[in-house]
Amino acid sequence: MGGASELNDDDRSYLSVLDLQVAQDLQLYAWWRQADATRSYTEYFPLVADEHGLGGVNGFFGEAPIGSQTIPVMGVVQEIFYDRPRVPPGQERQAAEWIRRQVQEFALGYYMRIEKSVAALNYAEPGQGGLLGPPVFSSGERQPAAPSLSGFGNFQTFYKLRDGGRIGQFPPSQQKAIVDLREIGPVYDWILLKMKIYDFDWTWNLGSSGSQWPTVGVPLGQTLHLVLVPELISNEESPAPGILGRYGPGVAFLKLPEDDSFVAYGPDQIQPSFEQARFEVHADGQVRVRIPWVTNQPSKIFNIPLNPLKLGLALTDRVTNGLGSRLLGALPAPLRGIVQAGPGFDPVMTSIPVTNLLTGGWAKKELCISSSQLKKEMLFLHSAQNYRTVLDSLLAWNEVRDWLDPAQIPPWIKTGSLTTGEEDRDGDRSS
């Protein structure tokens, strides 16, 4: 593993916000636990009804004390039915305990390595890595296009050791093999993650019918910066009546400094925020996943520069893969200040109250055009992505007969590599 001496200026800037922002994320977590226990939200509403016992999604708005301020927040609590193995009559209790130990090992040791899945991937032949292993083609067959990834690709980058407080860096060969989460706390104070988001955009319908009214699509960046901390990781036995165990990851969100993106509420602008994936094993052997996600409410969606020089620089960056910023760095400091100066404009959040004012509230009443509806759409879309990711992980969960036997774990799960080369090419190589 690398050492602190290998950190460059960008790394130090990247890590400079970590302690303060994680502390804010944990304040939000403490607020949510109390609010969730007492349902003391400002507004609590269903997003997906649980009609068949397979899970539902409830959203909420609230106000949380963060530091010396009280900020508006929003979130979802998502329930997903995961599995219920069939067992012979009379063996339910014994089977439930066995399932508890299996879920504990899966959720804490391997889940973050397989949060991504592969679309259009052929079944592997025996001995080739398992159900989701690298695709196998017989000689002479025409190979299909490269498989596309969905879900979340996790890369562990930096860490801080509990003993001595040394900050270091994981080598590329270890970045996809996320450490056993039971080591967060005893071995590591924290581990920094880059999470690659595959196959996901936020698009909202600005009306009651998507076929009749326009939509707003936000070109989100594709990487989240997250921190694994012990306070958010679940590893509990008998945490509540009827629940044998609760296990799974939890992450705090970082907002990177000096982000000049057009998107004001994208992956790296969400903070304070936290998310958990809690695998709960019930006394009858049923496994359910509970996912709380809580974040600040957006005041802006976009941040379009009003300064034409700054706007031109941003557009140049997008077209030339960062050439504009490199040219800017070569300018004298006074000229750089002129180019970068000026506020931004959000055409989405600004237009909503104007539209309702001009229509006497008709747009809100008939077309559902309101900031509240926009936020509810954001919560729903986030929960839909989580739902797909959790269900896709069932393929890996069902492939291994005994998660406590390391010899049965396929190499691709141990290393966190679904395919050979594809996720590296599409994913985040940097660290």
C-alpha cells in the first residue's frame, strides 16, 4: 500500500474536506435516526406502495441541524424483498440462523464488490468463472459488442489507518476488491471510494404526462466520492424483535471543492448526505434490504455561467477534454480572475416559480410543475436505480452455495472484476 508521501497537491486538496464533511454527514445520520423512529418529518409521503409485500418506497422532507445551521433535507427509505429460501418443515429456526451467517458474510465481505452487473453477457462455460464470469465464445463465432455495465462500480482509493493515523493509497490491483467492512474501525479509520455510476441519468417529466409535456434531463457526472466510516456500517445481531441480524455498507458523501460543472446538484454536489444498504434477516429466514438515503434539498439544478468568458471556457473543456482549463492555467493570474468571475444561473429552479406566477398556480395544479414535485422525482429515480442494483446482485448471491467457504467464492467476486478489461475501460482508473 502507498504512503502519505505519495500524495500530490490535488490529493491533499481532495482530502482536505473529508473530516469536516464526514462530521456533517454523521450529524445528518443522527438526525435521521431520531426522525425515522418518531416519524417527525416535515412531510412524509409514499413514492411506491408496497402492495404485495415485496417492498415499497417512502419519501420525506425535513429540516436538520448541521453545525450552526438548520438546512432543508430530503430522503427516501426503501424496503426490498430479497430472498426466502425454502426449507423442510420443522427446520425453519435452524435454517434462519444459517441464512443469517450467510448474509453477514455476503453483505460485509462481498456486496460492494458486485454492486455492478453486466448486460448482454453470455453464461460462462463450466470452470470459466461462474454465472457472471467472462463471456465464452466457441471458435468461429462472431463476438457480440462489448457488454454494458449497470449499477455501481466501487473503487477504493485512499485510506487512513486506525493505528498511527497514516494516510495511504491502495494500488490499482486492489482498488476493486473492497475490503471486508468489518475492518472499518479496527484497522481503518476510513476508506475513500470512487463510485462509478453506470447507465443512469436523472430525467424529470415536467407534467402529469410524459408524452405531452417537456422533460428536463440533467447530464450528471459519472462518479461519486464516498467515505466508508464505521458509524454507518451495519453489523448487528438481534437489533430488533423478529430480526436476527442486520448487515451492510454505509457511506458518507463528499462534495469536492472548486467544482465548476454546469450541474449544481449532481453526484459531487450532494452534501451533507449518507446512504446505507441494510440486509436484514428475519426470524423466519426471510431476507429484506432496507436502504435509507438522506441528502440536502437542492437550491439549484444547473449553474450556467453568466460570464461569457467562463461559459466559453466550460464549453471548450467539454469539447476538448479539458484543453480550456489547461490554457487557462497558462494565463497570468489577473486574466484568470476575469475569466472565472461571475455568478451562475439556474434555468430550472428559477423558471418554476415564474411559471406558476404567470399561470396563477395552474402549472402546479394541472401540470405538477413545482419544486416539490421535482424533488420527489429525484428521490424516486434514485430509489429505482438502487432497486435494480439490489435485484441484480441476486445473481451473485444465489451462485455461491456457502459464502463462509472461501473455496466456493468465484475469482471475479473475490477481485471485484465482472469482466476482463471492460469495467476498467469504462470505469475510473484514477486514484
